[in-house]
Amino acid sequence: MVWITEIKNALLHLVFPHICAGCGSDVLNETSALCIRCVHSLPATGFEHHAGNPVEKIFWGRLPLAAATAQYYFTKASLIQHLMHEFKYQRNKDLGLQLGRMMGEQLLNSRRFNVDALVPLPLFASKERKRGYNQATLLCEGMAEQMKIPVLNKAIIRNEHTSTQTKKGRIERWQNMHGKFSMTNPETIRDLHLLLVDDVITTGATLEACGTELLKIENVQLSMAGLCISSR
């Protein structure tokens, strides 16, 4: 009976409430981690539509990129910072996948990112085990659902633990990351246009170090995408 199902669903909602990861509202689609209001409140950059955008300028003279973008502006004490914390540290994988799907949809709409495969920026193995997953891989899995391309999460590894980049300047960040990545199976990326993905782009030092290794492989073309861009 319909009324029995409704009562069952109501009781389940009381015990396991499905609420928006952004604002806590329970007015949202049961398949979504975010309510419509929070989705439309996210500070989109629109960079994916424009060549020479601020993300691409970060890498001018550093890496030959086909295109680069970041989906949202990152600011402290903001909705996007809260969401980043939720999926990065609170194990809200559904949120990470949804943010990835949103990124993938926007990149498809831009028509500037005709890539063959997604490469998540790798974490050092022990750090990934401690966290339980790589947040960049989670974003890539969501993006892959929309873009219909593979995620190559074993092509390159971070072969050494590095100290936090948070309080370092651009030169210190580059020195901290230089030589910290290595290829595991170059054949898997040869002749491909890759999209290297991370959660937050700041100075670009970590992405530069990883991208430098990827571009050593024969006939690889490289683009980049971040969920957010930060001024720090």
C-alpha cells in the first residue's frame, strides 16, 4: 500500500535524514547531495569558455597546456570551502562525485576540452590510505560519468611524501614538489590528450611538477582542471 511506503520513507528520513551538504535543508532531490539553492549559489568562474583565463595564465612559460580552467572561486568561510571540507575530510563521497559531474558537464558544454582521458593528481600512498581515497580521483569519477572517458589513476604516482604547501611561497612550493612524481606505465598515456585534475589550484606548483612528467611521454597533450582556484 502507498501509505505504508510513505510511512516507511518518513521513518527512514527521521533516522537517516537526507539533507543538503551545503545548508542542511531537507528540500532536495533524493539523488542529490546539494539543494538547488546551494547549487546556484556556488561562485562559478566561467573560465572554461575563455582562452587566456587566469588559470591558463598561471602556467604561461611553465607548461605548454592546450587549455586550463577552475570551476569555482575559493574563498575562506564560504559555501565552497565548506563543501570542499565535507568531501575531502568528512568522507562525503556522494558530494565529491556530484561536484565532479557538475565539472564534467560544464567542460563538455565549453567545447574547449576535447580530451581522451582524465588523470587525477596523485596523493602519496600512505596519505591516501589514511584519508581513505584521493579527492581528485573522486572528482574524476564524477567527471567521467558525464564526459564518457576513462580515469587513468595508475599512470603516474607521487613517489615521495612532501610537507604541506599551505604556508609556502611559489618558489618554495616548486622546490618542494620538483621531482616528486614518476610514471608507472607510460604506454597507457602515449598519444593521448590528458586532463590533469585537482581540487584547488593555488600557485600551480604541484600540478606543474606532475604535468612536467606527463609531458615527457611521446605525443602527450595536456590540459588542466581544478574544482576551485584560490588566491593563495
